[in-house]
Amino acid sequence: APGAQKFIPPRADTLDDLRAAAAGCRGCELHRDASQTVFGRGDAGARVVFVGEQPGDLEDQKGLPFVGPAGRLLRRAVDDARLDPGHIYLTNAVKHFRFELRGRRRIHQTPDRVHVTACRPWLVAEFAQLRPEIVVVLGATAAKALLGPTFRVTRQRGELLPWPESAQHPEDFRRVPVDSADGVADAPPARLLATIHPSAVLRADDQDKAYEGLVADLTVAARALA
Ligand code: URA
Ligand code: SF4
């Protein structure tokens, strides 16, 4: 089957090992047109991991996630929610930029389920290294990757949810807590918290209200860690 799994080094000890291997991933077609793999970045000891959709145009050029306007807004929301910005890690459900060319412009296209599924092993590998306490799921694409196709962000946002275990959820996530860290399975699995994507705040009719909603959801995570 296609997908990222065969590109993951069996003995990756660090996030840097994973990042280096991900640079050569050809687990789906998206590597062909994008400039480079955009892997996660942040504190290796992060208690909170944010999962977005995919890199945008600027992220594709710089090779770093969340360096554009959505990233700026997200960092402001992290501050306003009183999360520690030094102890977070930012990544995406899909690690190559998917776009459509219109003239010279590269227009963002939402990744399909095949891309999300193909790329999920990188996310699983990142979680296995990071062992976060809370995974913040930003928007519908990340929610589908982590919580299954029937999850609705609008209905279940801002709630701390248990790590996915029911049949509806992606099978591979169940392995994360036991597969990692030299077989040590004592760390409790992370909890998930879904919220809207920062780009959705930027597109909202009432941006202030949408932003307040994002901060309110992130505050739930901040309180849970306090
Ligand atoms: N939007 C995302 O989902 N991820 C990024 O890295 C940038 C914008
Ligand atoms: Fe690999 Fe993910 Fe890029 Fe597809 S999007 S080539 S699975 S890193």
C-alpha cells in the first residue's frame, strides 16, 4: 500500500531523525509538486502539540510550519490562552503543500482523505517521540486524521476528549502510547481537544468573535495543564 510507513526509520530515536527521513518521503503524490516536506517544529518536551491541516504557500517555501498569517494568529491565541509558547510543538496532518496552479498563483487545495491517510504515520511517529499531554486538533482535516470522518469540530470543539480508542477511530493511533520510548508504556495517553483552524478565524465574518472562540477553546487546554 502507498503511504509514509515505509519511509519511517525503524529506529528513529529523535524528532530530528524523523525530520531527516520525512524529507525523502514519497508516500503519496503530493511530494511531486511541492517544494519540500514541511515537518513539525517546536519543543521536543512539549506538553501540547498542535496539528494543523497542511503547509501553506509560505510554509512550503520556508520548510517550516505555521510561519504565515495563520501561524501568527495561532501564536497570539496561544499567548492569550496563557499556554506556554516555549513548550509547544506545531505540526500538520499532511506534510506537503497541496495546491492548484492558476496562472502563476498557487491556490491552496484541501488534502483528500488518501493524503491524510498516507501521511498519518508521520504524525503517529511524532506523537510517539513527543508523548504530549494534550493534542490540539485545528480544524476539520486534522480532526478527520485523528478522530475519524464523522467527527464534527463545530459540535465537539473545546472539550477534552480521550485518546481515540473506539472502532471508528484510526486504528494506528491506538499503538502510539505503547510503541514508543523503549517500550515504556507508563505515560498516560494524550487527551485531544478540537478547535477551529486559525485560517478559519481569518476568513470569518466576525473575526473578533471567532478569535475569542479559539482562545476560549485553548484556555480549556491551558487549565487542564495548570
Ligand atoms: N495552515 C496549516 O494548517 N498549517 C500550516 O503550517 C500553515 C497554515
Ligand atoms: Fe509523504 Fe505526507 Fe508528503 Fe505524502 S504528504 S509525500 S505521505 S510526507
